[in-house]
Amino acid sequence: MSSRPTSATDATGSPAPPARTALIWTALALVYLFWGSTYLGIRVAVESLPPLTSAAMRFAAAGLVLALVLRLWRGPGSLRVPPRRLGSAALVGVLLLAGSLIAFTAYVWLLAHAPISLVSTYAYVNPAVAVALGALLVAEPVTAQVLLGGAVIVAGVAVVVSTERPRRTAPAAVEGAARKPAGR
């Protein structure tokens, strides 16, 4: 007998209706599709755009898509922010803009200047940073399990970084010859 779930469950552990399960799987497939396709775009952007421009374009496109989905899903009034919530919305916006834009700009810059195995470690370090910020800023508890998980992350990143081989660079004469068109 498999311990693998056959359908989604809600927060109480009750099985979700089949339509809800289909919606969850569709949403997951869309996340994979969109997230995966962004890496193709990043590959092109790294070669042709400055990191800050690339990050700004990606965030602007994401914001427009989310606004469109929200408007279609909830109607025209869904994009209005009540005056009493403007301060909170502005603070969230500044935090998201500053944190995400700085992090993504650094990520795009690293893609152009560091080996991909080293750049990929950002995904492992982000949860550790989030736990540290949660503990410092809002006094979230840091349990033994959280510390053990953090230690595993740090050890994994250390293994990747310590075993990374430097990029091989071709001598200038060979590199120049490789760029010449054939037959000249």
C-alpha cells in the first residue's frame, strides 16, 4: 500500500473535491511552466541587458500579469486600495521592491559572472535568511529543528562552493581564432 496521497486535502485533512484537486494540479503545472520559462528569458537577458534593467522588466511584467489575473478573477474594484490600508500597502511595496529587486539584480549579475552551480545555491540560502530575519524582526522562534535544517543548508552550500572548479579560459590566440569565420 502506497503512502502517497491520491488527492489533495484541505487544511482540516479532509479530501478536497475532484474539481478542487484538478484546479490545484492545473495551478502547479502553470507555476512550472511560467517559472521554467523565465529561466529561458533570463538566459537571453543576461547576454543583452544590464542586470537592473532585466530585473525591472521581469518585475513589471509579473505585476501586470498579476493585476490582470486579479481584475479578471475578482472584478474591476479589486485593484483599489482603501485609504486606511494605503500605509500598509506602501510599506509592503517598498519592502518587496527593495528586497526583491536587490536580490534579483544580484542574481542576474551572478549568472553572467559566476558558475551556475555556485549561483544556484541562492535557492538554498534564501530560507536561512528568511528564518534569521523572522527571528530578528518579529521574534519568531528558532527551534532545534530549524537550527539543524540551517546547518544542513550551510553544509550543502559549503560542499558546492568548495568543490566548484574554476572556469577554464582559452588562450587569447585560440579564442581569437575560434571567432574568425571559416575560410578566411
